[in-house]
Amino acid sequence: MRANPPETVALLSDTHGVLPVLEAVLAEPEVRSADLVVVTGDLVSGPMPVETLDALTSLGDRVLLVRGNADREVVEASRGAACEHPESVFAAEILGADRLALLAGLPHPVTLAVQGFGDVVLCHGSPRDDDEVVLVDTRPSRWAEAFADLPDSVRTVCCGHTHMPFVRLVDRRLVVNPGSVGMPYGRPGGAWALLRGGQVSLRHTPVDVDAACARIVAESAYPDAAAWADEYVRAVHSDVEALASFGPRDGRTSSRP
């Protein structure tokens, strides 16, 4: 527990080893001045994992890192587990023992007191599962299942995982997904959110996409970094396409209401 609950929290997620966009977000005045920067998982699975993790840990006590499913996957891959995501395999191969140990020790979920919000649960997919898909249009009964183990005192949940920003109420709980810094769906640039004074605002940091992609190609050893950057940093997948892809994973084909 922090001695003094933060007054302002910059909420990021899914940095995915994309250093140029992360640096642009961290340079935002309201991120620089925030009491705490929280990143709700999937930190390194991408083209510049070492540099991205080092940029986050360089914030020291001002950063709180939460485990994502891809972070867990990187650790498992480093221990010999099969992995279908090449960016996670790449990260596992180059992070080194100390950084992998840091990833292995990341918590999920985390409960944090924030001024104006009370206890806030920070997670990746959902509080119960770092790989669970819950979307802005997920049915209330599925949200209720995902939140079943939360105490009534928790009225705000911050998640990530699906790379699309939203703020919505779920049976009087506020749910915040800041979107993705490293692999956005919908529009390029860094999506994030600011929690301050009991209010949430979704933010977006534009970037020079051509320059970001060129830097990744120049500085990353990731195989075919150009193709990866063209797909993910340029945000070729729309939010509508992403919702269609993720939708079946929230159980919406069930006959339940």
C-alpha cells in the first residue's frame, strides 16, 4: 500500500514494446506531472522490448506495472513453453534474466487507493483472468461474472487487453479501458487515460507514424520489423474489425441474457 493515495493517475496499457509511441505519451505534460503512472499489462511483446521495459522502470516509484497475459507468455516462453506469438518469443530471447525476473514478479490484479475514487482494481483482461475479454458492448451478465469476487467497496475497475479505449458503467461500477499505446485499433498514436479528482478523461497522443516506424526498423532486431510496424503502429485494423474479432471471446454467442 502507498502511504498517500495518488491524486492523479496516468493510466496506460498495452505498450507492446513500441518505444517511440511510449516516449511520446510519457512526454505529455499531464503524464509527466501525474503522481503515478500505471500500465495495465502487455509491456514488452513487440519490436523493442528491452528499451520499452527500461523506459518504464526508469520512472522508479512513479510507475506501477501490472501483469498482462503477454507478459506471462514471455516468461513462459523463456522457460521453454510453446508460444504462437513471435513477438513474445523475441522478447523472451533478448530480455535477459533480470528483466524476465521482473516480469515474472508482476502482480495481477492490483488494488490501489486513488483520491476521489477510493479503492481501484487494476487488471489486464479482468480482475479474475489476465486473458479474459470484456468489451464496451459485453452483456451485463458477463461483466457480473468477471466482477463476482470484487468487494462492494471497489467502485472503479481499470483494465486493458482489447486495445480499444472506453469508459462505461457496469451496474454502478465505473470501468475504464485506456486503449493501447503500442498496438492501437482504430487510429494510430498512443491512447491513455487520466484519473483526477474522481473524474476520468480519455486521452490520445498523436505521433509521426512514418518516423516511429522508421525508428523501429532502424533500432529493432525484430525479424521483419517493418511489416510489424506497418500493421500495428499504423493501426491498420479498425475498431470495428477488432470488435468483430474479439466479440466471440466474451461469450456473446451464449443463449444467456
